[in-house]
Amino acid sequence: GARARVAVALGRPLRPNARRATLKPPPIDLEGGAPTACAEIDYERDVVAANVGARALGEALARLREPLVVRGGAKAWRASGRWTLETLVREYGDWRCDVRVIASPETNDGREFVYCEESHEAVREGKFAAPSATATMDFATAAAKVLRFHGDGAYVQSKISEKMTLECVGGVSDAFGAFGEESQERRLWLALAGSVSPMHFDASTSTLVQVGEGTKRMLLYQPFALSAIDLYPNWHPLRRRGRRFAPKALVREAIIAPGDALIFPPRWAHYTESCGDRVSASVTQRFKHSRGMKYSDDIAGKFQRWANNRDRPNALARLVSSGLVESDVGTVLPRNARTGEVMPIDSSGWERSTNVEWRTAAIECATMIKEHIAEGDLIGIYSRGSVANGTARKNISDVDLIVITRQRGLDEDFVRDDLQQRWLPRHAHMVKKCDVRFEYVASEAEIATSASVDTFVIATQSVTIFGSPLPTSLPSSARIPKPRILESVQDDVDAAIRHGSERSLTWALKRLIRASYEKYALPVDGVEYTRDLYHCVRLALLHANIDVTSELTTALVLCVHSPRKVCGDVLWRALTEALCRRLVAALSCI
């Protein structure tokens, strides 16, 4: 301690004992694949410039059910830029603080600081050898121990003084009151770079602000993964500590630099590394988890209630029972387990009396399109999807048509504008739009081998309105499904995130859901074929080799109701972009 004080008094930088310090964390093996970044917002751009007040931000943060990084969220703190090791020794060298010291420094070169309940009966009676212990000393001495001037290393983990608290106000922390009652006052965590706090979980909502110097790297698992990290039993002195990283579970990563804040809900397992050139310092604060939380009756409230347990195996069933999604809307087509061929839709649905209004709308739409195509150039117009099989639903389904023609250079936008003006007003009481896909070929003979024509959809999900009866005349090989999205989905998601609109990100989520079906379910012999989002999620979850329950079910809700309506105006983009990246990462796992 005296050596640290003298060095600071002489204006010399404090340096770790080079012979005894290892400044890199120990290597780890993540069985669930590479981590993906937590959702994040930029405080200046997304809060200050967007005129989001502390109350609105607090309400958004209180609804959080996953980790969030707020870049620059604590730059307003004086501690953010001032609390270098030298400043802390100079101004708070006499501060009496709690320090965790390692009982067996030979383990991982003294880099792992495992919390242990020292008041536990087994520890007090000497029946359990605690891996660490708490000591109280002045901060200057603690700093010397952290730098390994003497002793076997230390990790400052202490409630800060009232004077220090005055330097930790402003920015995002002004919104922390929305979390409710504080369960742990602000604490300083200061350790040598390379130190580790092993896997564990907390029962409170937690905030962590990086101050002064160094960074923190945190790996976080959702609550369902607690069963996979091999927790010590609740009666053990090391309860809430894990003994491994979770296999087959997606892990999220947060790298926190000075001025950044991390917020994460209760029961998220986390592993923390102190990184930097010398030491890493952060300030935490925890809040009691409110079990009696009231939820609104709107979509956001229903989602929040469901999201408290969305990582459980019955998440999809609870989505249906909560009314957030419907399970009986989409089409599932049986597939021959031996040949892989999909059975075509039952065309009798097209002729069904209950489908007459939809059939009439599709035929009228096809007739108007036909007016724009030169005589002799039309090969066929086909209805596909729910109208073709007689399962269309008022104000939910669209009229989907495929037009195959020899007439290249057709003004598709002009045709669609004509339908918007003449056709849609006649049927707007039941249908939102007509989705028309135009395909161009030189002759009917090249359709079966054309890469541009989706012969699979024509052969399995369509009926003929005008022209050649392709749904019944294409070869049986046309009914074997192949991945359509999986190969390009990463580029699609990157493009959607660059665009940044709610519509583009919803489109990306739909593609990720269908790509997940193609990745996990489609290769399995005899699994039904579907493009319906609900059934894609259901079948993907049945066959996935990694736990993507939370990700796929959340994506489904966002697709059905829109990200903004579900996640709120403040955080919808950050949460949706992070979800897209996690699903891309899951698809890359073997």
C-alpha cells in the first residue's frame, strides 16, 4: 500500500508485477458455438437525440427480458473518465473496502475469483475449503494486492462510499429507478486484467457500468440454460455457481468499455472477464425482482408475461394459449418418407362452396392481368396457397398468383397499379392485397428445367386458372422440396439490418424462421412440408440440434404483430437486430 501511495505521489504510473501477473483470461471452450453480441443502443443517438426522457427509457428498460448494452450510457458519470487506478489511490487511498482474495492461487495462475458463502455452516466448521475469502483493508493496500506487489492477487468487490457515489450519477442511471427497490447498493469491482469471475447467476436485475479504464467481457446464458451449466445444489456454499459452459445453447457476449452500461434481468448466468492493459474497473447496482408485476392487456403486455418463461420447452404452446399466435391457420403438406415427394394440395378445396368468394376474387384478378398480356404469349396463370386449397381467411389471407408468360418487358408495376385501382376496391372487405409473381420463359417446354420458375410451388400448392395445367402435368420430381432460403439468408439479414426499417427486419425474421425449418426439419425423412411460420417454428424446434426455442418463438411473435408493437418504440430495433444475428449464428452451428 505504501509503495502504491509513493508511486502516485511522485506521478508515476502503477504497473502490475510483471513476474507474477498474467494479463489475459484463461482460454475457454464454448460448445454452443461462437457468441453473438447482446442487443445494444447508443445513448446519444437513440436516447438523447431521439428525445427519449428518463421516464420513457425507464419504462422500456423495466420491460427488458434480455441483456442490453447502452453505449455511452454513463459518460455523464464523473467516474467514467476519472477513475483510473492512480486517481482512486490518490483520492480514495484511505477508503476501507472489501477485497476477495484467493485461497488457492495456483488454480488458473490466481486468475479465478470464485465467490463463496463464508457464513455457510460447512465453511465455518472447516468441512468445506472455501476457494476465496473476503478481507477488509484500505484501498491503497488493495490496489497493491490487485497489482500483485505482494500477496497472491485480489479483486476489489466493495460498496462504494457516499462521496464516490456522487461521481456515479447521470445518463442512463437516471432511469434505473424504474427497476424498483434496490437490493444491492453501488459496488466497485476492480481487478487485474486477466482476472475471471466464473459462471454464476444473480436473483436480481443487474446493472454494470465500466469506469476509468479497462473493459469487461461478459458471456451470458438465458435462464433455461441454468439446467445445463451444472449448478451446485442450493444447499452448497457455492450455490448459484456453475461448473461448465452450457452445451447446445446460444451464448451472448457483451464487451463493456468505460462509459458503457450493461443491464440484464435476473437468473441470466454470466461469466465475466476483466480485460485491458492493466486493470478493469466497474460499478454495479442491483434491484429486487418484482414477482407481482402487473401486465397490460395489449400485445406488449401479453408478450412480456409470456417472455418471463419463453425459454422453457412449452414456449410455443403457451404462445398459442396466450392468444399471441394461432396454430390452425397455415398449411402443412405430407411428404413421402421414401421418395421425399410432397403430396400436392387437395384441389377440391378450390371448388368448395365455402371458397366461392375467394375463388371469384382470384379469377377476376387473373382476368385483369390477362388483359395486359399479348394473345398467344400467356402460358398460364395459377392460384397458389390458401385460396387454392380453400383455407383462405377473411382479412388475413392474400390472393397469391403466379403468371408465366413469353412476353418479356411486361410493365409489372403498371399491372399492379391497375389491380390496386380496379380490383382491390371490389374485394377490400376480405383481402388486403394481391401478391403476383411474374415468370418469363421462351416456351412451355423449358419450364421443367428453368431455374427461375418455381416448379415446386406450382406442382404442390397451386391450381390452374388460365392456360396450361402445369400443376398436374409437371414430373413428380418437381414435388421434391429443396432449400430455397438457407444459402442466402445471411446476406439477406445483413441487407435488412443495413436498411434498418421495421418492414425489412420483419422480412428478415420471416426468412430466418423458414431457413431454420430448412436447416433442421427439411432434411429429416418424412417431415411435413410447410412455409407457414408457425409450423416452420414447430417443426424446427422438434429437430434442432441446438436450443433456439426462445429465439424462434420470439421471432414468430414479432412477425405476427410487428417488432415495434411488441418491443416498444425505444428498443424495438436493437432487440430485433440482435435476434436476427443470433438466429444467423444458430444456423451456422453444426
